[in-house]
Amino acid sequence: MRKFVLFYLLLFAAAYSFAQTKNFIDQPYLETNARADTLVTPDRIYLNITITEKDSKGRNSVEEQENKMARSFRNLGIDLDKQLVIDDLSSSFKKYFLRQKDVLKSKRYVLLVYTGKQAAQALVALEELDIANTYLQKTEYSKMDALELDLKSKAVIKAKKKAVALTTPLGQKVGIAIHISDTSTPYYPRYNERAELKTMAMDAMGEPEPLDLDFEKIKVETAVDVKFILE
């Protein structure tokens, strides 16, 4: 008896689901799609910096170079606690012709700056300290989530306008939306494969001055598909 009841319940559920699908298909509707995009300037710029112990008789240790770098960054108004982190610490052994072993240390950091000007100033400071192993790691836009939501809203509004434009000549009206699909591709931070950066330009007197770096703008795009009932 229970199996018999269960069979009819499953049959009823399947019939109800089919009826719902059929009702949806039978309704007159219009499907439109729309995109919304914009360009934004990155406001989170990550520089990868490597300090290596100088392989010379009067060697400058990693710690000495690190302290000099920290002073230079503070003079630029950089908050070391929030903007500078250690990314990697390593040592390597190098054999000399006298078969002596010496430990050469290196330390890698990631510096976060918020403008192209601040990035240029940091690069000039590193150049003056003879720390040349620096490259652009990635760029981001800090308000990306809010921007994407705003663009999705604009895309839906645009889809509605397209639907109205298509139906007005036919004397029909656009009703409620019965299906909305977000077909946007998620945004991911832009990583740079060791992109080299020029650190200095020369002024008329031959003195180094910061370049006004102009980072490539980030294109953000959203897309939606919307089905509207036709009245």
C-alpha cells in the first residue's frame, strides 16, 4: 500500500513539474541581453622587491639594506605596518675557488602603494639604494564588488529598455521579468609576469626624478540575459 501511495505521489510531482514548465513555455515572452562596462584606475598596486646580500668584501647585509629601505619608505609617508610584508626569506651557498662556503641571504617583500606617483617615488628610492630587483606584481581596484553590482543593475535596466524598444512598434507592453541570468565573467586581480618598470628619468640637470607612472586601466564588464512577459 505504501509503495502504491509513493508511486502516485511521485507521478503527481512529475506531472506538476511538467505543467509548470509547459505553462512557462506557453506564455508569450521576450528575451533580451545587455552589457555594461567601464574603465577604472587601479588603486592597489603591488611591487615585488628582492634584497640580496652583496657578494663582496665589504658586504652590505640584508638587514642593513632593509633598514635603509624602511627609512626611505617612511620618508615617503608609507605605513610599513600596513603596506610592506615579507614574502619570502631564503639563503644560498656559493662555493669559492678556495673551497670556502659563504651564505648569501636574500629577502623578498611585497609593497602596496595606492597611486602611480607613490609607486614611482618608491622605485626611485630603491634605485638610490641600489636595490634594482623590483617588478610590478599585480594591480587591483579596491571597490570592485560595489562596482560590479552597480554595473549589473545598469545592465538589467539596459535590457528592459531594449525590450521596450522591440515591443513598442508591435503595440505590445513589457511585463514582469520571469527569468534573469547573470552571464558575467568574474573579475580576478591582474597579475603581471615580472613586468619591468623604469625607475627614473633625468631632468635638465641630470638629476633623477620620479616618473609619473600611468598604470593601465582595468576594464570591468557585466552581462545579463532577461526574459520579460509580453502583455
